[in-house]
Amino acid sequence: MRIEGKALRRIAVMAFAVACLMGAVSSADAAKKATVKLGKGKITGVKKNISVNKKKKTVTLKKSGTYTVSGKIGGYRIVVSKAKLKVTLKMKGVTATQTKYPCIYSAKSNTSVNVNLVGKTTTRLKGPKHFVLAKGKKEPDAVIFSAGNLTINGQGNLFVTDVADNGKAIVSKNTVSLKSGYCSASSAKIALRGKNVSLAGGTFAGRAQDTCIKSDQKVTITGGVVTANGVDKGIQGKGGVTITGGSVSVSAAYKAGTKFEDFRGITAGVTGKDGKKAIAGSVLISGGTIRVNSYGDCIRASRDIMITGGNFQLTSTGDDGIQAKATLTMKGKPKFSITAKGKKVKGTVKNIASNIKYK
């Protein structure tokens, strides 16, 4: 019994020591947290991981972690320049305006940035009239620019305004995702661009004087509310467009005096012109509500279109409702209302089930 008592005392002492050590570590971690002023705003995070250059108005984040940004930070910009980082920016009512560079810039392709919109707050980011780029470089040229994955989520609001003659609103060189929250993006060129674009929830409201939503590979919409107002195109996925749910409203009305000639709503692939190589892309729609008002084709693919579900309200004032350059397949229980100056549906090969009706 005496031995057991000694053993129990040793265990108790060790447990107390561990608890003290953990408490000390916890206190040390808490002590490392700091709030740094940025104009009339501020950023909070582990102090040694935040570097501020007041002369250049640059905030550099050096380690993975969560950083909270709030208030009117003016001309300060947030930069993540190291590789293999995972950074979360909790945007708590931020207002920023840049005169030369992106408001948020992540430089490495293997670094991911999560823009988390804190509930019931509104963040407004405005870019410069002209992005100042290094000689021979074309990037970074967006108000929010990430060379790696970019995710937008939360319960707050985000307004991104691009007014540059050489810029875009939101860009990811990898995958850009909207999962929740409200995101408004406007641009003189492209509102939202990614190698891949994923819209899974929340609300996206985009307006652009070129293409509103553009991807080098695929655009995937699985939920949420998407409004895409463009001129040349509303939504373009060079490698394809997939819609399985959500509410999608697209417009691409004719605009005189522009270099554009397509004015298409939803388009997949690139049709070769003037000797340029075509890129094959297909449109796959199995659900959701899709409303398109365009001058050119409402839905077009350089390859196939397959529609197996969804509710469609399509209006083309100058061309076709639905056009597939290869096979057009329509089956299942989709519902259509199509008004078109050209043909309502068109495909090199048509595979349309007998139950499909389009007004």
C-alpha cells in the first residue's frame, strides 16, 4: 500500500507539472498575439508572423495561421509571399483602396488563402486605376490575386471593385471557391477567374465588361445563387461547365462599339477562329434553375451538351437557345422555356428524348 501511495503521489506530481507546462505554453501563445495598427484599421495575429512596412504600406504574413483584419486600412495591402502556407484572413469590416497593387496578394502556387467573411460585417476592396507590374510581367493584376487556391466563405459581405485598365477583380491561378457569404465583384474586364472555378454556396454577384466568370479548365456550380452579367460572355469554362444545383442568372446583351462578337450566356470550350486552335469543352446540367438572357447563344459548347434536369428560362435576341457543336443530349425531366431568334435547340447530332418539350 505504501508503494502504491508513492506511485500515486508521483503520478499526481507529474500531472501537476504537465498541467503547469501546458498552462505556461498556453499563456506564452496568448502573449504572442498582438494587434498592429494599419491606418485607422488593424490586424491581429501572432506578432512575430506579421511584418509591417509603413513606408510601403505592406503587411507581410510569414507563417500559416489565422489573422483578423478590421477597419479602414486605407492603402495598406496584405501579402503572403512564402510557399506551403495555409492562411486564413478573417475580414471583419475592412475598407481598403489600392493605387498600384492588389489589396490581397498570395505569391506562391502551393500556398492557400481563405478569405473568411465575419458575420454581419461588410468588407470593401477597391483596386488601382492601373496595376503597376514588373517589367515583362502580366501579374499580379487583380484586386484579390492568389497564385494558389483561394476560398471565400463566412457569413459576411465582400465587395471587390476593379477599375483598372489592365486588371480583374478576383483571380486564382489554381482553384477559386465560394462556399458561403455574399461576394460582389465588378471589373472592366473579368470579375472572377480561376484555373478552376467552384461555386458551391452563398451568393455571387458579378459584373464585367468582358467575361464575368472565366476558367481555364472548368466552372462547377453545385449550389448557391449566381448572377453573372457580362458582355462577351456571362460564364465561360474553357474545359467545360457543370451545373448540378443552385440558382444561376446570366446576361450577355449586345453592346455596340466593342471588339466582341459572341455575346453568349453560358459557354464551354473555345471555338477556333482565324487559325487559332479550338479547345473542346462540354456543358453538363443536371439540376438548378438557369435563366439566361443573351444576344448570342444562351448555352453553347464547342463539344457536347447534356441536360438531364433543371428549370430553364432562355432568351436569345440574336442567335440560338442551345447549341452543341457535337452532340446535344436532352433527357430526364428538365423543364424549358426558350425564346430565340435562331433555333431553339441545335446540335450536329441530336439525342433528345421524346418526353422533352421546349416552348
